[in-house]
Amino acid sequence: MELVTYSNIASTQDAARQIALDGHLLPFAIIAETQSAGRGRRGKSWDSPQGGLWLTLALAVPSPETVRQAAMVAAHAVASVVLTETGVRALVKWPNDLLVKRRKVCGILAETLVQSGMATLLIGIGLNVNNVVTPDQLLRVTSLRGELGCTIDVQHLCASILNMVELDISSLILRGFDTFSSWMDANLALRDELVTVEFNDQRESGRVTGLSRTGALLLKNPDGSLTEVDAGSVYDW
């Protein structure tokens, strides 16, 4: 896999999209020391200072539908590597974040690009590694260095994560999401907690009970019924 590195870039996701549109051979990864316009889902800005891991991996996939579960599968890859390399356990906040002790350590953005009938999956990963978390962020944000009290080798972590993400996406394509559903269920953040979820242009509150076999969030309503949310965002946890 070719690695394209920058000291600073506006957005690894946007750069990867343009490079893919230009017909660059897949797979490849864009890695930046800092981003000036990093973004997450729904265009939200993502703080990307020195010391973090900011990257986008571009992979060929058979169908753009792969994107539906790609963020969660990438979350499995990142969490598995982080646990192995650092001993820090991160849980999946559906559908695309990783939390350590209820604080965000990683965000993942999965998008697809289709041209000439071929689909490219773009997986953006923003992982707080050695970067400083500002005082105003401490209630909701953490870093691996903040958890461990020591500096982490970002390059080594990056190589391991890229390898694991590529392997996991291959497993998703070949064997489906069932390969990951048990792990997801065991490592789901906010289980049994009351949350507010935004989906289909509405907000609904319920208690997180788990995930479906396809990765949809299961919410228990006040009347005891279940709502299955295929796509959305969790707020107010």
C-alpha cells in the first residue's frame, strides 16, 4: 500500500477523494501530522493538532453499500490495535466513535466514491494519541497519552491500524457483518443508558439495548417497544 504523507493538509478525506478521482492505484492512504479543516460525519469539524493520528484509507470495494457498516468495522480494527498495543480498552459509541471511560478518543468517517461503475471506500480515522486535550474538552475528549501518561509511537500505531482496517474490510466483504456482531455487542458503549438519537430528521430518546445483526442500534422506548435505527447519530449521553 502506498502511503502519502503531509506535514499539514486541509483534510485527508478530501485529499484522498481527489486522488482517487484522479485514478490513483488502490489501495493507498493519506496521512497528515495536522489538518486545518478536518471533518467528521455531517460536515462537523474535527480538531487535528500535532501528535494525533489523522489519516484516510482508500480501498476498492465491490459495492457502495459496504459503507453502511464500514465505520463500525473500522472501529473494531482501531479498538483492537489500541488494546493490543497500549492496553487501553475503547468502546464503540454507535455508529462511528470510540470512547474511553465515556470520553471520545477516536472518530471515524466512512464515505464512498463511485466512478465508471467502480466503488472506492474512503475511511477517515482521527485518533487522539499524543496530542494535548484542552481544558474545555476534558469532559468529553481524551487521548491515549492522557490515559497512559506516556508518549505513544504514532507511526507504529498507524501501520498496525492500516493493516487491521484493510483485513477487517476484506472480512466484511467476504463474510458479512456477522463476523463482527458478537464483538460489537460486547464492546458497545452506553449500553442500558438513556440517550437521544437523531435519525430521519427527528430526535427520539430511548435506552440503548444493543445492536441488530446488521449493526443497527436498538433503542428501548418508554412503552417497552424497540426502535431499530439503521443510520443516525447519538446525542445527549
